[in-house]
Amino acid sequence: MQLEEQHQDEPQLEKLGHLVRYLTEFARHPVQKIKDVPDWDWPALVIFYVAAAATCGVLRGILIGHITEVFSGLIVTPIMSVFSAALVTGLIYYTLVFFFDRDSSLRRIFSLVLLAALPTMILSIVSHWASIITIIGLFLSGLLLVVGVSGNFNIDRKKFGKIIAAIFVAYFLFWIYSSWHFRIEKEKYKNRLTTPASRQILEQELGH
């Protein structure tokens, strides 16, 4: 019984080992390696992405210094990351179908999305220091995605790049608006706290 289980586990372990070796080369030459992504199976992809997302999420929580952020990084971050990757995979799949007339493999697209997401995931560890770091990560991920999709599916890089660029610009404008709106609301909140009436109430409460 144990021998049978070992034989069943060996192929999966070999695939995970191949994934690790590829990632080592990918870290050295990301632009070159993403042009030719191996055909991994779903369990290996999901295990890798969950582990990577959890690691980055926990490290971010540690740097922030809040135990709730650590637990959020361990549990919430992997779930949201996999969900986001699945959503982006679907969007790219239908983009290839409708704009490039290509019926591509969802698993291969998912592999590309995971690899392209690595810069964003890694930079998210220190994104609390400056929110612009998130934008930089998304920009790098977008570049890798364009190179990867065009290289693996042999499509027009410029045309696909324009689509990704349009999405990035839309997100960037939304980010600018959100940041501006957050600052305005923050200033309003501070002003409400520093009115004469609020100071009088605070002094009365402290006096009791």
C-alpha cells in the first residue's frame, strides 16, 4: 500500500521539482523564460501560487507589524490572488478568442498569469511604504504578460500590448482618483475632529 502511494506521489513531486527549476531560471531571465512556458498541471500551479501568495502576504504583515495582517496574508491573500488570477485568465482567454481568433489553453494562460504576477506579489511586501510601488509592480507584470502571451501563442505583440496598456492606464487613472478621494476624506475627518465643539467635548470627557 505504501509503495503504491509513493508511486502515485512521485509524478507530482517531479512536476513540482520541474516547476522549481524553471522558476530558478525565470528569476535570472524572466523576459526570456516567459516566452516559452512549460505545460504544468493544475495541482502544481495552484500549490505554487497559493504558497507564493501566502509567503508574500505573511512577509508583508510582518513588516507592517500587525498580527491581523499576518493572518490576513496567510489566509485572505492566497484566496484573493487565486481568484484574481482566474479572472485575468478568463479575460485573456476571451481576448484571444475575439480579437485574435485563437482558442488557447486555459491552463497555459493561467501559467503565464501566475508568472507575470510575481513582480506584483513580491513588491506587495513593501507596498505599504508607498502605494506607487503597487503600480510599479503592475506595470512590470503587464510587460511580462505581453511578452509571454505573444511569445507562447504567436500573436501580434503590439496589438495585444495596446489592449494591456489601455487596461493599465484605466487602472492607473482610477488609482489616482482613489488616492485623491482618500486624502480629501481624510482631511475632512481631521477637520471634524479639530473643531472647537469636538475639542470641548473631548476636554469634558477627559475632565471626568
